[in-house]
Amino acid sequence: MKLTYVACLFGMIFAAVGRSEDSNFTRAISPEDFKAAGLDHLTPEQIRRLDELVLNFKSGQIAAARHSAQEAIKAKQVAEAQAKAAQSEAKSAHAEVIESKKSTQGFFAKAKVMLAPGTKIEYAEITSTIVGSFEGWEGRAIFTLANGQRWQVANGDEHYFTPPKENVVVEIRQAALGGFMMYFPGLDARVRVKLLSDK
């Protein structure tokens, strides 16, 4: 019975808090509820203290709600800033890819031009790295470069082995008798290659 009475009292407190933000709890409830809750037996000091307790409780809830709202706003601002940064990085990366493609397009552009027999063709030298681990080659090995090109060993009977190395630097130059040579400056090695794909 006592628990029901206390639950009823707190129920009225919450209802009154919801209805009136500026008025005292004991003035916000109807005279019938005031009497039914037994509040008419309290002294004026006890009623004042009850109003203070309800007000403090209500203020705590409001402060907690404000704090939660501020935290949500901060989280949203952080997420927006991160999204902007990611978008900016993506734009920069896209611009670099376009610039890289433009710079390597000239390499084979001359090969697509109709030439008269005996015309000397000169190609720009390519410097890049082999993506990942490199241990040499045998047969018609394929090298994937960081610039997106794929080159294949032209002569299947050549081979070369080395302890594993990461991101080996290569240079591709026009060979003296036509075709292309891939040089490995750090390994003092070279091999005749042909282009499979240009990105």
C-alpha cells in the first residue's frame, strides 16, 4: 500500500513537471490530487522543500538533455569535418591519377602516328617501381608497375633471381635494336620487355 502511494506521488510529480516548467509543483497540481496525495497534511516548510526537490530534479533532467544535445551536435560537426577531409583527399587523389595518365600518354602517342619508313622514333624514359615484393623473374614473367602499366618479359628463356625486395625501382628505355629494355638500377640487371597494358 505504501509503495502504491509513493508511486502515485511520483507519478503526479512527473506529470506536473511536464505540464509546468516555471510554477511550483504543489501549485501546478489540482486541489483534488493535492489532497489525494496527502499533501494537505504537510507544513508550509515541507511543501516548500518538496517544491525545491521537484525543481532540482527537473533542472537535472533539463541539464542532462541539454548536455546530450550538445554532445550530439559536436559528434555531427566532427563527422561533417571528417567527411569533408575525406572528400578533399579523394579529389586530390583523382587529380593525381588524371595528371599521371596525362604524363604517360605521351610515351606511346608517337607509336600511333603514321610514319614514313626509316623515321627514327624516340620514346620518353619511364621510371616507376614494381608493386609489392620482387624476387626476380623466369619465363615470360609479368611486372605490374606503380604507374598502372603491365610489362612482360619478351624472351621466355631469360631468368634472374634475387632475395625478396619491396617496391624495386625500374627504368624502361627504348632498346638499341627496337623494343624496350627494363633496367633495375639497384640490382645491376636488365631484361627485354613488351608492354601488355597502359593502365
